Amino acid sequence: MKIFFWIFLGALVLLTPLFIYDMVQRQSINISFILMIILCFVFYTRAFKTG
């Protein structure tokens, strides 16, 4: 469980600057938003399976 949490946290930290940059550029905000949703979905799915 902690491993998945740290992987999720690390990915979130890595993607946050890209997400902010895309928000500033107003170009790829939709792609970043979809990536964040997929990342959260995968994290919660694995967390639910592992209990």
C-alpha cells in the first residue's frame, strides 16, 4: 500500500509542474487533466484491490 502511495505521490509531483505549465500555456490543459484523472483512477483501483 505504501509503495503504491509513494509511486502515486512521485508521479503527482512530476506531473504537477507540467500541469501548471499547460494551464499557463492554455494549450494541452485537456490532455493534462485526462492524465491526472487516469493517474488517480489507477491509484484508487490498486489501493482498493490491495485493501
